[in-house]
Amino acid sequence: MKFKKSISANLIAIPVTLMVSQPLIAQDADNDEETQPKKETVELERMEVRGEIIRPNMTGVLPEQGGINDAAHLLMRVPGANVNGLGPLSGIAQYRGLFGDRVNVDFKGMNYKPACTNSMDAPLSHVPAGMTSLLKVYRGIAPVSSGIETIGGAIVQETKRPEFTEEGEPIDWTGKFSAGFNSVNDGWYGALYNGLANENHRIHAYGSKEFGNHFEFPGGANIPTKHDREAAEVGYGFRYEDHVFDVDYNYNYTRPTGTPALPMDITVSEGGILTGSYAGRINDVVGIKASYNYQDIRHTMDNFSLRRVRGNTIAQQNQNKRVSDNYSDGFGYKLAIDFPLLSGTMTVGADGDNANHDATVTNPTNPNFSIKNFNGAERDRYGFFSEWIVSPIQDWTVELGARVNHIEMNSRTVSSTGTPPPLTTLANNFNSQNREKTDFNYDLTGIIRHNVTDDLEVELGFARKTRSPSYQERFLWAPFEATGGLADGYLYIGNLDLQPEKSYQGELGITWRHGSFYFAPRAFYRYVDDYIQGTPGPYGVAKTIAANQNPNPLLQYNNIDAILYGTDVEAGFRFMDNWRVDSMISYVKGDRADADDNLYRIAPLNGLISLFYDHEKWTLGTEVVGYWRQGDVSKFNAEPKTSGYALWNIRGQAELYKGLQLGVGVENLLDKDYRVHLNGLNRSLNNEASGIAVGDRLPGIGRNVYVTLNYEW
Ligand SMILES: [Cu+2]
């Protein structure tokens, strides 16, 4: 079948994961297949040990054994992808200049809904890097089946599961223990996985614990960036012939953890995701995948547990203390059926989710002060999609997708007590308006792939994608910084009249591999009609309230037009049997189309190049990560520019004993002092002692020596 051929032809080396042994990768690839009874052969070559393309257009990343706890930070190793790091465990996925709700994160068929109004518990933060077995990113245009709203791309996060044994084989016990230490924050982590399986049943349990102090940098410490998190997962699966059922429960308990880019820090984030899934084939012809999930998350943050609160006297400080309690709960489902159609494969499906958000703001020293920030803010999505992949003539593949989404939003009435009267006026205004909103959106994709030769594939794609406004963008009724983690220090108000975003995207990709060389450049151009962004305006009472709290002009979410374009490239080669060079480069430019401005929070031109020596029992290498200065900053919120920098890392790994791997490395070897453009602006008074004023860019981590130990059986 042409499609299968195209998969193996697309296996190229991705310099995304260092220090990972080949057997581990091969096993993860097996895991991935094993959940889909329809086997697709994915060949792994010796050279391709750093990652793989799981299907055309998809890149896989395995958790690195370096100093990473936050799974979102793995994205820094994917071309075009990056992370908005609000804190050590609060990374928001960014892909080609779009981030937050615009990038779909799939975990076991569900889309996690952060409880925090500022996304401190961003989707990738629910499962730690240590428990993530594979992070997959669709490069370029994400298929319509990959999520309900995928305007900015799609990411899949996976955890380990045992594989069913073959008929007649005994019970198989597999496990993995991993632990590590980072010197830059005296951080420790440990994770233990155990799985038992026979041919019909499988169970697994996972647990992890991680904690660390504030990150150091050459100017001092970035306070607060301490973190403390526990996570666990249990699961049971059952197989009968071609039918596999799985039930998993994934739980996260985050203790006080800093987010210096935001006005508050996490005090508790706690909750779980229950998923049930079925995958099967009927008569070896029709494939069915179905899943259901339920999530229930509680999140509390404050501005005084981990940082100093503003005020010269105790009384002033007490007056400024704030606690915010946030909740999100909801359920989701997905059904996808695939079958042969006109020599291709057709997939049709339905998916949806209902999410409810509540948030209050109180003052622990003043029981009369209470604000209902969000009350029953509801966002319900109902989608239907179809996707057809066909190879009409040899060496040509066509992928066509269509999706319709019906999105319903509503909010209960809000209130404020013990606050200045103008706030009550705003609450009454909000309550008197019609808050029930319905959007009908449709997405279309069309991709053509052509295998010009066995070594060269060319891809041309077009997509129309949509996104309805978030609950914050529609229902933020008073000036707050509850912005899904924008971290620009501005106060925002929502807009009930917002229209959904419509994106039109063109994509050109080339994958060339010849012998031990590979080269895979991609270019894209995107026009977003009704892109949602803050704009200043009169806004009456709200503006008066905002002016008393924040010198910056109040912003309201509005529809503008935006253009994003850029390129991302990965390339490398292997030489003299044991040496390899891998590199990647990412560039994106974001412009406002209807005014003279740049888009906010766009990653500067960045790249990575590495040189490694692979021995049978050990690997040693070095890499340089470079970020150009970012001068194309947004005017609407006076985004500061960032200087460029280069970091030098050294990494080594050795197999001490069968299955036992020791990793050692130094990141930022020269202890460079640098600022990370995507991390947002400092909001913590504690950082002033280290020369980082409120409103300054936050520092990147200083020199970090790490040690990791992994034992797999
Ligand atoms: Cu929060």
C-alpha cells in the first residue's frame, strides 16, 4: 500500500532527543502501535534513534534525561515549536507563533482544560516529563481528526502502558525506575512504573515525585520558581481478539510552585482525569476507536505564600493579599470509524466536550471582600469530522479533511462584595446582557504528498481552521489579569461580541534523505481573519477601575486580522560510523494585518546544532542552542525587546549494566546570563534583589549540572 511506503520513506532523524537509547525508542514505537490493533510497520534505523516521524507530517519527542521536569519544555526540541514558560511547571505550548487554546493538546483522546484562569496548570503540566513516554507534534497542518479546535496545531502526549503478550506466553512484568538531580535548583525527581500483562489483561501503575528550589542564574535566584509535584496513574486494559478496552486514571497533586511571570503562584493544583477507551477492528476491515473522559480539577493560587506582597506597612500588605480558587470540570468523548473507500481510507467521527469553569478572588484578611471572577463559565463543543487518505496514482498521496464544530458558551451571573461600587456596576452590566453565545465553525484541509524519488518527498497543503473565543476572552467582565497566561502585565476585559478566528494556511514541506544525510525544510504562510487580541479603547467605568490598579492602558479582547509566516528546518548527517550531527532552525514572523504592529510573544529566530559520538555502551556529545534577538515586538502592550544568546551544553550517557543507564551533563556550561523572550515579564518583588525589576524579562536558568539514573526491565 502506498501509504505505508510513504511512512517508512518519511522516517528521518529528528535531533530532538538526546541521551535516549535505541531500545527505549523502539519500544515506545511498539507501544504506540499496540494500542491500534491495525499494525503499521514503522521501521527504525540505527541513525534515527533521536526521534521518528510516526506518520507523514508528525514528529516524536521522547523525554530528555536532562534537567527537564515540565513536559512542555520538550517542545523546545521540535522544529517550529516552543514553550511559554510561566514557571517551572507551567509551560504553555507554542507552535509557529500561536499558543494556549490555539494549540490542541491530546492526552488519551482528551483535551485537558486548565482550572487556573491564567493556565498555571496548562495542558502539558498535568503529566510530568518523567511520566511522559512520548510527545508527538504534527508538523505543519494538523489533521481535522487530531482535535476539535486545531487552529495552531496539535500535540499528543502519551504515557507508558504494558503490551499484551502473544498467545501462550507467560505473564510479562515490565518496569522502569528513573531518578535525577539538577544542581541549578537542587531539584530531585523520581518516578516508578510497573506493568503486568498477559494475552488478555494488562494493568499498570505509575508514580512520580519531584521538587526543587528557586532556579539560580548569574545575577542571583529567580524567585519564586520553586516547585513540588506528585503525579500518579493506574490503568487496566482488556483484549478480546481484535478488541482492546482500557480504563486509566491519571492524578496530579501540585504543591506550592512559583510562576514569576504571573501576579500569583500555585498553592495547590489537584485533580484527576478518568479515561476509558476502546480500539478494535471488525472483519479486519472497519476500525473503530472510541473514548470517553472526565476531568475534575481544583486549583488555588495566591500572591503572598511564595513571594512578597506589595505594601510598606503590614496593614497595606494585608489589604493587597489575594487568594483565587479556581475549578474546572467536564467530560469529553470521541468516536472515529475508518474503512476503505475508493482505494483509500476514510475516517468519519464525532467528538465533543463540555467544560465548566468557576473562579473566585478573596482576601484572607478581609472576609467581606469577594469577587466571582467566573461563575459557571461554560464552553461546550460538538464536532463531526471526516478524513480521506488516498493514493490515486503511484507515489502520490492525497489527504482531505472536513470538520464542523458547534460551540455553545454561557455564563451565570457574577458578583462582587466588599469592593468599590464601580465593580458592582460592571457586574450588573454583565449580568444584564445576553451571555449565551453559539458559533458554527467549519475546518477544511487538503494535503498532497509526492514521492519524487525514493529519497525525496514534497508536500503541499492548504487548511482553513477555526477557533471560538475562550471563556476568558468572552466572559472576563471586569479588569483582571485572568488571561490564560498572557503574562504581559496588562489588565484585560472580555468581549461578548467576539467572533471566532478563521485561519487560512498554506504549507510547503520537503523531506530529503540520502544515505546518512537528511534535510527537511518547511515553509508556511497563514492569514488569520478575526484573530483575537487586546486593543485599547475608552471602556468607561472599567477604565477608571483599571487606572486605579495599573498604570498601563486597559485592553479589551477584540477581533483583528493577523498574518504569520515562517520556516522551520531540520537537517543532519552521520559520518565515520559513530559520529552524527543534527540541527534545527525555527523562524516565525507575526504581523497585525489591519494595523502597523507585530503580534505578541513570538519566538525569536532560534536553532540548535549538536555533535555526538555513539558507542555501543555510551554516548557523548555537545550542543549549541542559539536564540537571535527579538526586535519584532508588539506595540499594543509595549512588549520589551530581548537580546540574543547562545548556550553550550554537554551531555553523556553510559549503560552501566543491562538496562541501567547513567546520564550526566552540563547545561549552560558558560553560565551565561540571558533573558527568555517567551517566558513573560517579571511580576515578583522578590526578584528586585537580583536586579530583575517588575516588568523586566525573566532570566533563563544558569549553569546546571544534572545526573540521571534509569533502570528498565
Ligand atoms: Cu493559577
